[in-house]
Amino acid sequence: MKHIAIIGGGIAGVSAAYELALQQRAGAPVEFTLFEASPRLGGIVETVRQDGFVLECGPDSWVAEKHWARDLAVELGLENEIIFSQDDRRRTYLAEGDTLKAMPDGMRMMVPTQWASVLHSPLFSRQAKLAYLREPKLAVPLKASALDASHPARDESVRDFVFRHFGEEVADTMAAPLLAGVFGGDIATLSARAVLPAFVAMEREHGSLILGLQERLQERIQAGIPPTPIFSTLQNGLGGLIEEMESHIPAKSIRRQIRVERIERVEEHWRVRGASLQDSAQPVSEDFDAILAATPTKTTARLLAPVDARLPELLPQEASSAIVVALAFSAEQAQELRIPRGFGFLVPQRSAVDSDGGIEAIAQRALLACTFVDQKFPYRAPPGAVLLRAFFGGPHAPALLQQDDATLISLAHIALGKFLGKLPEPVISLVRRWPDSLPLYAVGHLERIVELEARVAQIPNVRLIGNAYRGVGLPDLIYAARNAAREMANAILPVL
């Protein structure tokens, strides 16, 4: 019987455990133990349901065009739960001063699909509009300078990539806040190849991103493919994925509140050593045939350093922290609110950390985005009610992490009120802190991951899964984790 340790119970670890449970029931000679330091599984995927509100504590959806999350939901019997973003209401605003200005319609990130909305947008200066008009005419030189897929050593920052196509203003006004809302990082250091792979591939094929996107949309129209919603989620929240997968995992295979402190090779096995966070007098020391590490980047570096001192250097060296604050307002309160129609707004960030002005000013600078949740998805709030989610991150977020919940709720209330007008006291509020939760894919990331994977392949029966490698979205994490679990179950030899 093969015995596999899964270290880390976030979405990747739970997906791996679920896959091994399926393999087990299908007759594979495999046992597994999932170690998780916290009392609950799911990591940043967590849903709180209260009084008709569905509050997501971390990610609220997956990108619909990536099918692996949908496939899992269907497999778990949740097909009837799948809902889509209300794209007829889709509009995103950018904060400028104390006001919100609508981004042009038809944008795919910073790339337009229609000219009129860009050329009439008050967001852009005449120079930025000319840069957009000029980009298709530069298709040949842009294609000649495109990043080569076969050479991972050749990379550039997201800012440089966007600058080459659309200039400085679009890079800083459009791309920076869009990507800060997803990655929490600085586009001057993020890897274009790792963060924008679809656009990098489009540049190789077409040179012009505008022409490439227009051609893709035209092909869909000619093929009779109707427009599809951008985001998908579950009616009762993404926590349903975790809850349903957990229901398929044998209870004896889950060990909560166990912190794994080190792994070591002992003869033909891996020894996992750790401690119970409930009973410090009960140390953990168990042997396994293989290890699936689904741990945060810093933990992975600590566990693997004694095995291969080079591995920590190849992992992302920085990660962004996030704070989510949800504010729910009743239908009666909502009558006083003036929330614009749309999905929410983004706040461009300052490049330098400035701590002047006290904690309220720091919170204002740390605000990355706000989602109008009840408009983005149906079934998120009772009829007529309003649900807002504020996201704090970037270089200012660490200064907020130690604040108590009441303070963070008050800070969010004030920060959102600057753009949305005075807000009443919410009927429900929620705070979640996610320190170092999102590894930053710096320039050269994919080259380092190629070397990392080659070195890990030389370590017997160890696989790494999670958001530090080849994608941070839920579909990517689910796919990679289930694939690694299947490969692990099939690769290691039975213990005789």
C-alpha cells in the first residue's frame, strides 16, 4: 500500500486529497493523510452565509473560459449551482481623486474591442487615445520584438510589455490597477510571460493585441459562438467546492491543526515531523512513501531547504498580503445609497510607501478595489440589499494586518465612503486577513520554475502544488493538483 502525505489544506491540497480518494475507491493501492495547520480546510476559499447574504472571504469566482473548476463542480453534483456574472451590468470604474470614472466598454484588461468607447472616454488623454490608434499600425515591429515561447530566459515586466503597445499612460492608468486587483503587485516587477500569457502569445501571432483580439472575436461570431459570461461561481458560494470535496475524503485521512515543521529522507521513506497545535505534548512523526507539498511559499522554502539548498532561491521571493472587508446593507438602508451600476471600482496605487497621515490615510492608500457584489452575481444578497467587498493590499497592507476587526471595518467604511458617499452602519460586516497569500511572479519567473521543476524531479516522490508556480486562479490550482495526485498515485511503487 502506498502512503502519501499531503501538506497543506488549501484548494490545491483538498483537490489532491479528493483525487486520491477517487483513486482509492477505484481500487488503487493508496492511502493518504492531509495535514492542515488551521481548524478548517480551504485556505483562502471560504464562504460565510448569513441572513440571505453570501459573503466570499477570498476569491469570488473563476474565469469561465478555464473549464477545470466547472468540471469539478459538475463532478461533485453542483452543476445546478453554477451561476454566471451578470455581464449586462458589467462596468468597472477607476478612482480619480474622490470620483469614479467608468472604464470604456468592451475592454479586455487594457485592450479595447471597440473604438468608440475608447475615443470618447474621459479617462484617457489625447496622447493615450493616439497610442491606441497607433498600436495596430505597429503590428510588424511588435511581432518582431515578441517574446519567444521557446526561450523562458527572455522575459520582461508587465509594464514594459504594455508600454511597448500602448504607452506610459495606459500602463499606469489602466494596467497597473487592473493587475494590482488580481496580483497585488507592481507591474514594473511582475513577469509578462507569467502574468499575461494569453497576450504574450497573441503578440507572437499578431503583433498587435488589438488586431489579435478583434480577429478572435470575429472568429467566434462566424462560428456562431455566443458571447459567454466572463466569470462563473456557485450560487451558495465557492466554499461549496471545499465542502463537497471534503465529504468525499475519509475523515481518518484529514489531520487538522497539525503544523508540519520539517521533512526528511529516512531510508526509502519520507518522515514528516510536526506538532499538534491543540496538544503540544503530542509531536507528529510519521513515515510516507511520497509527499505532495501544497504549502505557502515560505513554508515550502523552509521544508525543502535541507533537501536542496537551491530550491528556496527558485521560489517566488515576495508575496502580497490582502485584507478583505465585506459590508452588507439591508434593502431599507440601500434606498439611501448611491452605488453606480457596475461590478465595482479600482484604485490606482502610489509607487512608494508613504506612512504619513495616520492609519486612516494608510488604509485609503492600501485600498485596491471594491466589488459591488450584489450587482456582479445574482443570489448574493436579499432583494434590494447591497453587498460591498473592499480589498486592501499592496505595499501599505502590512501596516493594516495587525489592526483589530472593528478598526478595519471602520477604516473600510470610511475609505469606501470617500467614493460612494456616506454609508450607513452595515447590518453584517466581515474581515479576513490573508498575509503573504499571493506569490508575486517576478520577471524571469518561468525560467526559475523550469529549473525548480527539473530539480524537484530528481527528488524521489515529491511534488509541489499551489499558487507559487504556474497560475493563481482556481481552475489552474485544481487542474495542477488533481494531475499531480494522479501521477503520484501511479508513479510510486507499492511498499512490499
